[in-house]
Amino acid sequence: MVFIISYTFFKLLSKIICALPFDFAIKIGRALATFLWFFVPKKRKRLAQDNIKICLGVDEKESARIAKESAVNLGNILIEVLMFPVLKNTMKDHVKLIGLEHLQNYINSAERNGRGAVIMTSHSDNWELMGGAFAQNGIPLVGVAKKQKSEGADKFINEYRTLIGMHITYRSGVREMYQLLDEGHFIGLIMDQDVGRHDGVIVKFFNRATNYVTGAASMSRFKNVPIFPAFMHKNSDGTHTLEIQPPLYVERTKDKRADIYKMTQILATLTENHIRKYPAEWFWLHDRWKSVRIEFTPEEIAEFNKKLFEN
């Protein structure tokens, strides 16, 4: 019953939003997110602002502005997802792609040999739109999603992701991801969230020891396929620009761990560079350094910092 109610609610809401002018709908989303900002726990707001100050070197006022704008951006994301039935027909106008030739050159190359590749990105701007932008430009993208707690919401979001041309697999479906790579699909991985101690490696991210997921590097090395970093930002007119960078290749030496670590550090640095350009578009409310704070001892972190800053 709860499943039916939540799914029906999102479908009805989407129908209403799709009937509105785009700019007006976005204003509603931002107003809703601004209202909900007041209900975000003070502890979480403080965490976000402190991380912004440490990472970007800004003052209290600027860190508060960036934290709030980052949260309000979720309103934009919600509205654009609800408008997927409309945006699927105008995706090429709504999201401008720069560097698409990097993907097209790989697709048409003998090197590909029928295999896919990894697309690495971050929780910046509207990451849900990225899948649609790739799919509508002929890139067979597979989005790796986290299962929602609400079954109705999970069914709705995956139905809408499929609507704009994506294939979805869950994070637990590693075997399926490798099979899809062999079949020529491009696996989209969002690489900037915190992971457990045993699921990542410690790299330098915003000049801090940070536990970073190794999925892209591991998958690339195992299947010998390239990684295409891709980041999106919002334009002043409400559209978006998706920039695709040239392919990166993981070395395949005898030291597998070193190969994966080296590429993970490169990807972390590229992500940091993008966030520094568009800081208010990154999701700062996520507790990015939780595992470092909780799962590692101060002595371990001190040792990590020593090694990171010696290099």
C-alpha cells in the first residue's frame, strides 16, 4: 500500500510539474528547497560549512552561502527529474556536450574491440541529467544506482532514468557491470562519496587524507578499458554544460594496488579541480570525511598525511 501511494504521488507530481513552464517550475523547486533548508539539522549544516572553510579557505559568510546554495540546488535536481518526460525530447538543447568526440573516437576505434568503458563523475550540478544527456547522444550508458529506501520512489526514479535512455544496475551488481562492459556499454560511476575503510584507499583530496572509492580504477584495470572523466555545471540561462575529458588508462604493472592507487589519486584531483570551479554545485551536506574521522586512528591519519605530503 505504501509502495503504491509513494509511486502514485511522484507520478502525479511529475504530471503537474510537466504542465508548467520550465522556469516557473524551477522557481518552485528552489523555493521548496530553500524552505526545507531551515529543517536541516544544525549539526549537519555546521559540518558542511566547516568542510567548505577547510577545503576552499573561505570565511564564515561565504561558507554559509555555498552550503545553502548547494542544498537549494537539490530543488533544481528534483524538478528536472520530474520533467524527464518533457526534457527527453529537448535534452540536446538543455545539456550541451563538450568533448563528445573523445567517446565517439573510442567507439569507432579498433582498440574498443566491442568493449565499453568507464565514465567517472561526481555529485555536482544535476548528476541525474548526465545519464540522459549521454543516452540522447548515442552513448549506451549504464547508471550505477543506490537502491532507495522507499520502494515506490525507487521504482519511480529508475522508471524515469530508463525513460531517458539509461540502463540501471545497483551498486551490488558488480558481476553485471563487468558483463555489460564486455557487451559494449559505458558504466557511469559517481566517485566522490565516502566509503567504508575496507572499500577505499587514502588519497589527497582538498589537501586532506580522504578515503576514496577505487571502483573506476579497479574496473578499468581488470577489463583494460579507458576511464572518461566527465563533469557537468549549470549555465546562467538554466541549461547545463557537460564536459567530457580525454580517456585515462590505468597502468598494468606487477603492482596491482599501486596501479589502482595512482589512478584513484588522479581521479580525485580531477574531481577536486571541478569542485573548486563550481563549489556551490557540489553536495557538501554529505559527510565526506566520516570514515576517516571514525574508522581510522589519529596515528594512522598522521602517517597517511606524512606520506601524502611527502609526494
